[in-house]
Amino acid sequence: MSDTPPDRLSVNPKSPFFDMELLRRGIGIRFKGKQRQDVEEYCVSEGWVRVAAGKSRDRFGNPMTIKISGEVEAWFEDAKAAEDESSES
């Protein structure tokens, strides 16, 4: 598998951009210079992330999301952990 995450990925199983295998590897997101843990979906090329809007839910029980524009950087968490282990040796 490549060490470069996809351009667009979602945690919602109903989304066409959902990929469980990639999510199991762990995706790290840096948005506008800060690491975020609450990202529902992202797109690196278009420069946006979707995050939950508080505790509000839609009529189907899914979290309401808002789209925020800015610089997005994504990486695989397991690749970063492997780098840290190799640099310690």
C-alpha cells in the first residue's frame, strides 16, 4: 500500500469516499497548521474539511457537519509510528 493517503476520504460508511482499510491504518489531519481529531471528511486538493457542528443531529440521527476551507495536510498514522520506531533504533 502507498504511504500517501487519498485526496479525499470520509468516515461515513454511506459516502462514496469511505474506505475502511485506509481508516484502519489511521489518518492524521492537520488543518490550518493545527492537528485535528474531529474531522468527518476531508479533501486535500480542494482545501476543506467537514467537522461535526456541536451535538446537533439530522432527522436520520447523523451528526450535522459544517465545511471549513483552508490548508489541509493528511498522513497515515501507522507510517509515522514506523518512522519513529526506525529513528529510535
